[in-house]
Amino acid sequence: MHLRFSQDLAALLKLLAEKPLTLRDIMAGTSERGFSLIIGLLALPFLLPMPPGFAGPLGFGCLILALQMALGRKSPWLPKQIAQLKFPNWLVLNLISTLQRLTGFLEKIAQPRLRWLAESHHIWQLNGICIAWLAFLLMLPIPFTNPIPTAGILLLAMATLEEDGLLMCIAYGMTIAITLLVIGIAYALWISPTLIQNLFS
């Protein structure tokens, strides 16, 4: 079985490698499905080392799209500055390689389940709220934490596109765990100078 999420994201990345497109071009042809696909496309680079100045627009784009989902919007919109963003070819090629390593795992964990839950308008909005919160955590200047909320964003985006209600429930629990983990890391980094001073005092 092949997942629409992994297949569509892979096809989109291959298209970007052949002909660089803006996010506006992509949104024009994806409609409601564009939310999950573009959120996945914007989040996936955070699994890789990011050059300075690139993370902000990607995280902000995720946040804006997720807030639109939370408000019940069915077609995605991005500000002009982000909508005109083009992915550099080197990044697209790295993302293709990363996605190929993830595809086998993705194909095993998602399938249409609990459709009555997954197709609920309120669940659509809840997914948007969770993704928006994870995008906010992603944008915080906390070292070593980018892949943590990214995993939650990708899981929710995949569950939404695959209409997998069971995976959505797992993702909600994962969102809570990610929140606690990021807060814990931030607290540890905040008190670490004090701990070091106490050790050597």
C-alpha cells in the first residue's frame, strides 16, 4: 500500500527539482489537500540542518496555514512574501532523500481509520490548533529541539490527509508529550549556567 501523503509529497518534491515553483503555484492546484501537503513541505526541512534566515519563513508559513485550519478555512492562503518562496534545488534534493528514508515507515502507520472522527469539521479545526501550537514551539529559539515538534506536525498533516482518526488521537497525545519535552529542555538550558556555577563554586 502506498500512502497519498508520501506519494504526493514525493511527487511534489520531484516537480520542484525539475522546475522550481512558488508556494503560490503549488497552492493553486491542491485546494483543501494543499493544507496537509504544504504544511508537510514546510515542516520537512526542519529535519535537516537549516541555513540562517530560512527557518523563520517556513515556520511562520506553517503557523499561518494551521491557524486557517483552526478557523475552519478549506483553501490555503499565505502572505505574498511567503507565497513567492522557492525551495533551492540543493534543499529539494536533500528533502527527497530524507522522504525516501521515511516513506517505508509512513506506509506502515497510516491508513483510513475512524473516518467518522477524521472527517469531523471540529477535528479539522482541532488539528489546526495542534499544528499551530507545534509550529509555535518550532519557531522558539531553543537549541536542538527542531526535529521534535516537526515530527508532531508531520504526523498530524499525514493523519489529516489520510483521514486516519486513530493516528490523529495518537498525534494528540504526542503533541502533549512534545510540549512537556520542549518545556523540559528549555528549563534545563535556562538553569544550566546556574548548575555549572554551583558545581565549580
